[in-house]
Amino acid sequence: MTESSYGFRPRRSAQEAILKAREYQRSGKRWVVDRDLKQFFDEVDHDILMTRLGKKVKDKRLKRLVNSFFKAGVQCGNTNVSTLKGTPQGGPLSPSLSNILLDDLDKELEQRGHIFCLYADDCNIYIRSRRAGERVLQSVTKYVEDKLKLKVNHVKSAVGRPWKRIFLGFSFTNHHLTRIRVSKETQRSFRLHLKTLFRQGRGRNLHVLSVKT
């Protein structure tokens, strides 16, 4: 992975990705290519991922274990349904496997000279104009769909101003010295979560509620 990748890596964090995104905007990159992958963990191609894994891991036992992880299937009632693609979201291996699969994209963007922040399947590429952004979005979409066999969410992916987009739950202000702010959607979700918690706690012992949550 390159220095522009922040997800699920030692001594890297989402906070660092947000700070770097702000730095790019302050340097004059006032447009962003916000590329969104459609159901990333459900669409991972097992053959492509195993090929990428084979380039980095030589231990055959580990590769067999990962392959068994893919073929374990999903329990639906009393029936075990086989999985032909995808990795279990929330599974212990999924974050590392996502980095392995997206490593090619990471290096491809760096080779093209793009300025970007990558956090797992969230990717923001910072440019100076909308026209340049449209070209980048088109070429990156083609690479992701043709080479990695992943689906790009064409509805959510767009070229826009950073202060009108959301990255890892945050957005930015339209200032020369860009500031970080919590997005309105994140605030709304937080308030809704608080309302749910307080509604559950009405007429109940707060100590019992805090233990359960």
C-alpha cells in the first residue's frame, strides 16, 4: 500500500485521512472525485483476490485457510448457502483482504500522479477543476470495473466540491484555510441514535441501561 492509504494499517487512522484531505484542499485542490463502490464486501471476486494474495503470501497453508474462509458459506436457517463472491462484512479477515485487493488501485492512482486519500473502499481524489475530475472519474471507474471486477455506484460517485461531499462521516468548509466539520448526515444520525437511547431509558434505572449499552 502507498502512503495515501489509511484504512486498517498499523499507526494509520481515519483521522489522519481527514487531516490529509484538508491539507490537499488548502493547497488548491478544490474539487474532489468521490468514487463509491457498490456493496464492496459483497462483490469481491474470489479468484482475483486469491491471485493477488498469492503474489504476497507464499505460505500454502494460509492460502488454503483463506480459501476455506471464502467457501464456508452463509447459514440461512437450517440451510448452508455457498458464497460465490464477496467476503463477510465484519469478519476478522475482511479488512486485510480488502487492502490486498485494493492495493492495485492504490498503486495505479499513485502511478498516474493523482493526489488522493484511500480508506478501505472509500476513495477521494483531489484535483483542481471539474473537467479534470470528470476524466479521472471515468478512467478510474473503467479500471475498477474491468481490472478488479468490482461495481462502482454510479449514483453516489461524482465530481464535486469537498464541502458538498462526505468523507468518512466528515465534510469541510468553503474557506481558503479549509476547516473540518461533522457532516449534517452524521449529526442527524447521531441525534436519532440519542433519541432511541433516551426513549429506551424512560422510566428505567439509568444504571441498568448503561450496563446494557
